Amino acid sequence: MHPAFSVVFFTTATGAGYGLLALLGVLGGFQIIPPDFWLGLVGLGLSLGLIMAGLLSSTGHLGRPERAWRAFSQWRSSWLSREGVASVITFIPTGLFSIGWVFFGRIDGWVGIAGFLMAGCAVVTVCTTGMIYASLKPIAQWHSRFTLPGYLIFSGMTGSMFLNALLHGFAVGSKMLLVASVLLTLLGWGWKLATWRYNDRLEIPTTANTATGLAGGTVRSLEWPHTEENYLLKEMGFRIARKHGARLRQITQLLAFALPVLLLAIVLALPWPLTALLSLLAAIVQFAGMLVERWLFFAEAKHTVTLYYGR
């Protein structure tokens, strides 16, 4: 699949934004983090900023962005539409939680309830995003048991990394959250390796023979369907060289997983404000690594329509 940067950034930014939003809602609802004005303003502003930036960037991949609103009407059958509906619904408890925290300085009572609802809506939205890809049967690399949990794990991983940096920035960092960020990153690393292992061993049963029903011989095209690249080949038939894919996988592991874990391990032994600087650096490095991971997520996927073109 063609890895359009607008969609790559969308899935990375919204995943981190909703992950941070969910953690703020849960920790705020349980009153684990202080209801500080600036902490709430920056934290909620960062999460909403990531979400809005991702949603706006996704329109860059649309042929007619002004018609994007029509997608909301297909929520009964389309995961893309359900994602849009879920993202809008999430803003309702988010608005209530933000008002209670920022303007009233409280995260208990009805504000805490709004926080839990906000966290639940954020998780549901991430699930709908993951199901957009997991439900696509023509793309075997996505239509697997690894896709949806991967979206949830990476959302929690990047969200916790940003929250850890945020709390250390306000000198209220928690070792428990720092350890949780490390564990989530290690979980994400293991899940990504398992996903790559599964995809590399994947045997797609559909071939030109099975598609035509001529299983007794080898089916080949006498003439190519087109004399030059068309839309399907550009969007569905994107190919990446094996050596480039291997190198990008190494970069993903280094930036998204190895370096953040190393930086957070160093944070445990340093005083503030060095902890804040390294925590922020870990979050930024991981975000950059996840952009590479999302690019590979699209680039390594193969659509069965390419069988028509002899690929």
C-alpha cells in the first residue's frame, strides 16, 4: 500500500493523543495526579493538539475533502464512519473534564466521572481506527489478530511516554508511571517483532489460479492490463526493496523502542530538571520512531488486487 504521509501522521498523532487523553482521564478520575491549572491546560492541550493535527492531516489524503462529512452517515457498516462518530463523541466528556479541571481546579465528583467517560471514549476511538485496517480482508498483513491490539498497545505506549514527560516537566514525576512507560514500550517492541514474524511467514492462499478457478495450471497474463502506472498500482501496488525494509525495521526498533527505554532508565538515576529533559527527548524520539513504524505498516502491506497485474 502507498504510505501517504498524511495517513502515517494521522495514525501516529491520534494514537498518541488518545492514549494521553485516556491516561489523563483515568489518573485524574482516581485523583492520582494533582488538579494543577497549568498541568491540566498543557496536558489536555497537548493531547487535543495531537488529535486535531492528526485529524486535519488525514483530510490531505482525500480527493474531495469538502465531502468528508458524508462519512459520518455510514456508521452502521463502515469502521471509518464509526471512527469519525466516536472521535466527535469523545469531545463531549473531554470538554466537561477540561472545564472542571482547568476552570474549577477539581478532578473529583462529576469531573472525575467525565474523566472516566473521556478515557473510555478515547479507547473506543482507537479501536475503531484499528478496525479500519483489521477488517480489510484483501490485505492479509492487516487482516490478522495483531492489528487491533497493536493499535491499542502503541496508543498507550506513546501516550504514557508523553504523560511521563509532562509530569516530569512539572516536577511531579512518578516512578510508577515511568516504569509503566518502560513496560509498555517493551510490550510494544515484542508485539511489533511478533507481527513482523507473522507477516514474513504469511502464506496468502489467493493466487491468479484460485481467482480464475484454473487451478490445474499456471495462469499468466498474455498482455499487461495497462501500458503505464495507474491509480491501483500507485496506491495498492506500492513496493519496497527488501534491503530498505530491513533497514527501516532497524530504525524503528532503535527509535521507537530501544532509545526510549535507555533514556528512561537513565532518568531513574538523575535529578530534576535533567529528568524532564530526558523524558521529553524520549517521547520525541519514540514519536519519530512510530512515524517510521507506521510508514512500514502501509508500505509492507500487499493488496490482492495486484494479482491482476501479475505481482
